[in-house]
Amino acid sequence: MKKILAFTLLALAVCSCASSKKTVYFQGIDETDLTGVITAYEVRIMPNDNLNITVSSLVPEAAEIFNNMNMSRATNVNHETLNVTGYLVDSEGYINFPVLGKVHLGGRTKSEAIGYMTGLLSHYIDDPVVNIRFINYKVTILGEVARPGTYTISDEKVTILEALGMAGDMTIYGKRDNVLIARDTDGVQTHHRLDLTSPDIFASDFYYLQQNDVVYVQPNKARSGSSSYNQNLSIGVSLLSLLVTIVALLS
């Protein structure tokens, strides 16, 4: 009896250890050199981005013409609202800006785009100040998370960990060592898999997400097996119910 009890406790300990290794993030982080971690990241402007661009100067009237096309007014019975429409980046990376015409911003970071547009506008107004914001910066999180969906990112920078946090973190059934990130770069679909149980993710090029990235958390074997079992059980119950009904009708 004592041998059986000892064996049972040992089996439980091994299972607990194995389960912990599959669910704990950043294992071995205390022994890992993180000097190569990316600490500064700035998103680059891509086709289909929608940009809110405002221009100001010491003489507000001089900058007014550059802001008129960036906003539209919507009126209802009760009040008037101001909608930000933005500038859509086309497939070649251009926007169509007042007075300047076609301006190529694709591939530039926001700070690079601001510097570039400031130089162009300085030919028309003195000391222009340019502000650029992404209107449609979003990521989609699917699979074994608490709240799957599409999330808009207001500060234009988000890590894989922050994105999962917005979605309520992974469920206990999510595979933390095999998280898929699907990305569209200049019309080319790419994908990458991250192991969140390893501290190496902090140095990954996919640690920071880009606009329109899709994150998919795959279910583990326990979830897949449970789903199959529940489906088979449901079919079995339905067949049994039908059999009972037929027997009742024939008797």
C-alpha cells in the first residue's frame, strides 16, 4: 500500500512539473543575457495605413490649407461633429496631400515622415510643425485567449505580451511555446512562431507587433482531445436518444 501511495505521489509530482514547464513564461530568464534586447522600436508606414496629419505654424492661417482635407464635418439634427478622415497610403506608399500633391511616406518611420514633410512644407510656410498619427493601427488576436478579437492600438507600439494582455492572456489550454504571428509586408504574407516560455522572445524581430498583425494561439492536446471527446459524446447521446425513441414507438 505504501509503495502504491509513493508511486502515486511521484506520478503527480512529475505531471505537475511537466505541466508547469508548458505554462510558465520566460523560463530561465535569470540566467539569460538580455543585452541584445530591442528597447527602441518605431513602426514603419505601410500601404493601406490611414494617417492623420496636421500642420501648424506661427501663423495659423498659413497652415490652414494643409489641414482642410484631413477632416470632414457630419451634421445630425442635434449637433455637428468633426470626423478625422485621414490620408490613405496607396499600394506604392504615396499619399495625396494638399498643395504638395503625391508624397511618398511608405517605408518611413513616423519620425522620418515628419522630418521629410517638414522639409517639404518649409518651402510654403515658416517653421512648420507636423504631427502624424495612425488612425487604423490594430492587431487581431485569435485562438486560446480569454477575449479573442481585433484591438486598436492608440500609442502605435505594442509587444506580443501587451497584445495578449489586452486579450485577457492565454487560457490554460493555449500552447505557450508555439504562438503564431501572421504578417503582411508589402503584400507578401509571412509568418513566425514564438516560444513564450523562453526569454529569447525579447530579442525577436516579432517581439514588437506591426499594424494588422494576426496572433494565433494554438490549443494544446488537452483542449483538442476534450473537443473531440465532447463531440463524440454529443453524437453518442443523440444516437442513444434516437434508439430509445424507436424502441418506445415499436413496443
